[in-house]
Amino acid sequence: MARGHRSQIKRERNAVKDTRPSAKLSYARVSVQKACFVLDAIRGKDLATALGIVTYNPRYASTLVKKLLESAAANAVNNNGMDRDNLFVAACYADKGPTMKRVQPRAQGRAYRIEKRTSHITVILDEKK
């Protein structure tokens, strides 16, 4: 059952690096739910199609995802030497970031809480085989 000490297991797990080109935007001022609407539309698509989708998508998150796609594509071409025409969106996801708490004054001296949510958006590209 035991494969070794806990530190050895962690060392082995961290030794395997993902070499796929990626781009990450931390603390984006958009909720995870709203970002996932855009990310679900481009998952698995090739780069040209994904850029076309986010270019004409009216959502605010699509502008953020478009910049991420272009950044990941530039990383693929410059750092990994991949061909831009063969790239596709292998994975894209949004993780929950910290929430900023604000107060909205209401009637009769009450105060309502407003939660301004943030997210960490990641786009990972890969080359078609």
C-alpha cells in the first residue's frame, strides 16, 4: 500500500512537468460561472475557431479569454516551437479566486453585503498529432 515516504511521493508527482503551452490570468474580475460560459464554448476547438468565437462573443469574459488565447499561442510558437496552424484548446478552466466584500446601504439603516467575485482563468493549448 505504501509506495514510500510522503515527501518522496510528492517529489515524484512534482517531477512530471506539463510541457504544453499555457497562459493564466489570476484575479480576473469576473465570476467563475460567467467565465465558464465562454470557456465551455471554446474547449476542444482549434485556435482559429476559438479566436473567432471569443471575438464575436458579447460577454465581458470573452475579451479576457481572447487575450489568454493569444498569449498561449505566442508561448507555443516562441517557447515550444510549435506550428500556430496545428494548435487547439486542450483544456481551459476557471478556478475560484478571493471574493471582495463590499457594503451597500439600504433602507432604515441596514447594510447589505455585495460580493465581488474573482477567478483564476487558465488556457492550455496542444498541437494536433
